[in-house]
Amino acid sequence: PHIVELDHLTVTGDVYFGRNVTLRGTVIVVANEGQRIDIPDGCILENRLLSGNLTMTEL
């Protein structure tokens, strides 16, 4: 991930970052035990909390 403007990052569990992901501000990603969070290519996360079982898809 691109982290030039990132202040704080917490990642817990099975988390996959795609290519060209940008993280800014405070980003917290928490995957539940036995589950996975996939962050797709080109995604920009700024001041976000992601938790649970999440699959993000571009439309």
C-alpha cells in the first residue's frame, strides 16, 4: 500500500491488500477469526474502520 499520508495503521487477522491501494489518516482493519478481508486494487482508504468479513468489489 501507499502510506505517505498515513498517520496510524492497525491490521488484525487475514487481510489482503490489492495493488496500488492508498491508505491515509487512521486506518484500522480487523478480520474476524476464520474470515478474510480483501481490499481491491486501486482502493483509497482514508480514516476508515473495516471489520468482520468483507469483500469490496468495484462496479
